[in-house]
Amino acid sequence: MIEQISFILNKEVISTGINPALPLLDFIRKEMHLYGTKEVCKEGDCGACSVMVGELKDGEVVYKTVTSCIYPIGNVNGKHVVTIEGLNSGDLIPQQEAFVEEGASQCGFCTPGFIISTTNYLVNNKTYRLEDGINSIAGNICRCTGYSSISRAIENLINKLNEKSEGNSVKSLIAQNVIPKYFANIQTQLREINSSGTLNGFDQKVFVGGGSDLLVQMPDRLLEKNISLVSKEHINFIEEEDDKIIVGAGTTFEEFKNSSIIKKYFPKINNQLNLVASLPIRNMATIGGNIVNASPIGDFTIILLALNSNIELRSSVTGISRELSLSDFYLGYKKLNKQPDELVEKIWFVKPGGEFYFNFEKVSKRTFLDIASVNTAIYINIENEIVKYCFVSAGGVAPVPKYLEQSSEFLRGKKITLETVFDTLKIVQNEISPISDVRGSAEYKRLLLSQLIKAHFIELFPGKISLEALI
């Protein structure tokens, strides 16, 4: 299938008929012959293919990094794409100078991705902190230098720019040669592109969100299908309505993580969600995509199950919507309570109130940037020292993302004591059915979930439950 899309690539306006499922990286390298954006893993893991994607939000251009190897080109319609060639000038820019001075580049294959991610951080923030600067490149892997020289380069760059104290606006960054002059005109150009309405509708056959999983699993097959990009549905939002928090299924992981509404009720969520994927993947991956992918270890699905979430599906054929509990959505391994023409449109859960506690735990082979071996979340509401209601979920221990119904029911009406925790662990073991695979043996996963359940209570009730008492 071919669709007409328009976007800005560096400083050139592109208008072309193209298959919207084509990975952006393939267009950049094979059609535009811009080879600075590297092709390495083709799974979004290494960051060598990172590009900046800017779009208008509330009249301002907001940029994010994405891994272009698994990003559908249809998602850049009406946006600004920046490759390393779009940053280069006659002389080294400050980001590149910092890397050279500290010997932070050896073979150079990964360096364009690091420069892109660093630039994205500089453009999106008015003041700079080393910790945030380091986090901005967390999705980029270097196989040569180690990371000390890269960290020093970021630190030197941040110190240098902070000394300027010019607010680091687009105008200021242009004056400091951090970004090229053409960035000053992007806002106006995007308004013109967005008003042109160049992307036409088409039959909805396969829904694609950020592509962070589908373009890994089946990139060639997607090119042969009619796809419908979830971004066209404009369902990336988070809002409060009466006693509910409603999340649009097109909301990305990073939008959820940074939402003021989510932070208001879950102040620790920012650190917890740093365990989920890398920044470029969180910028792409959607909540609805994580749900529909039905991975038994999907991090966001496990979180939403513990919040006792409901989902709303809408038929793209009839327009009829229906609602069901997320825990009833999974019928078996990769088998969903969903028709082919249905799109998960919204997710909602009741606002937390009273004395409530929430925690998410995850263990993987690497602490960050990895898929879980086992993950789990818990939500507990306490009234007069008694558990009023509780929802516990676990991943990696069943064919589906698992809502631990019996364990959750057992905890209701109980006091939080050591005896309660140990009794809960026995019920948990009866509810799960892990298998041995590359992420661990079935026995290991059983032990791991028990340890993570203990971690919930240690984290949430330190005055009542201690590590020493649970050993």
C-alpha cells in the first residue's frame, strides 16, 4: 500500500508516496543516501540509528529521540526528522568537540547516535544537569570506549553551556552553534505541513503504534499489509474525569512517565519506569501496543493490571465501543478477547484515594534496558490498618500477564503482618505456572516472584516488615 506523506528531513521538505510501514531508517539510508544514521541491530536496542523527531505541541516544536530502524515512516507525517547530517556544519559543533577532546569516539560507528541523543537533550531543556544528560544517552550503546570518556564529554559540555546562562533557547543554541540556523524556521514550516492534510485514510487492517515490537517481529510482512497508524487516531492523552484517570491507548511510555496527573498520584513512578526499556523506545512504544502485544512480561500491562484497569475497544468497521476488565482481555497465550477490526482506544482506572500504596518490581539479566525475567506490581488500600482492597499482578510466570486473583482476594480484610506475607506467598505459588526458558528455569521464576512479593512489602511497609524478618 502507498500513502502520501509530507515531513521535513533536516532542512528539506519531503513529500512522497510511500508504504507507511517502511522503517524510517530504510528511507534515510536507501532513498536519501544519508549514511551517518547507522544500521546495526534492527531491533531498537543499540541506538546507532537514533534520530530526532520534532512535532508541534501547543504551538512549540518538541523533539524526541527514536530508533529509526523500527519506527514506521508514516509516523513522521507532518514532523521534523533530524539526522546527524542535519546537525553537521563546516566545523565541529560543541557536542562533537566535547567527544573529541575526551577521546569518546573510537571506531565512530555509534557516535552519531550519541550526538543525536545529546543534542535532543540540549534542545528540550533550558538548564542542564549531568544526571539528566547521562540518562538522555541511556539508549545508546558503545562497544569500544567504555563509558567514562563519554560521561566526561557530556559533563564538560553541560558545564560549558551552563556557564553561558542564556536560557538555552533555540535562538541561543543557534548562536552557540549547537544546532544549525534552519531550526529557527521549523516551527513555521511544520504549521504549513500540518495544515496540508496530506495523509489520506485507508482501510484499517493492522493497527500499528510505535512499531517497537511489530517492526522487530514482522517488518517485511507489514509492508504487504494494509496498516492503520494509531497516531492518526489522536488517542495520546491522559486526563482526569470524575473518579477516573483515563489514558489514551496511543499514549507513549514516556508521556505516561512524565504526566503531571500520573506523578500526582504516583510520585515514585518516574524511578520505577526508568526500569522499562530505553528512552528512545519509551518515546515510541504505546500503552495500547503493550497491552495488545500480550507479552506475559509486558511491564505496562503488569502495572495496569495492578491498578485494576479497564479497557475500551472500538470497532473500526461499525464504530461500536465496548468495555471490559483488562484481566478479562487475555484468554490464553497471545489469544485476546478482541476482534480483528477492534482498536484498544482507552484504558481507565479509579483514582487512588485514602491510604493507598503502589509498587512495581522487575528483575532482568541487566538492570536497565532489558526484558523482565519476572515482574510484578501491587496496589493496596488500607483503612484502619486493615486491607480494604488489593490487586496483585505478575509477569513471566504464566502464559499471559497474570492478575493474581486469589492472592489479591486473600489479602483483603487482613492486617499487614509477617504471617500475612508468608501466607500470601503460599497462595501466589498455587496461582502461577512458569516455564523454563532463556530467562530462567521455572523453579528460578517461582523463587524470584516470591522475593519480589517480599520486596513489595519491605518497600511499602518498612515499619512493619523488615528484610531480616523475611530471610
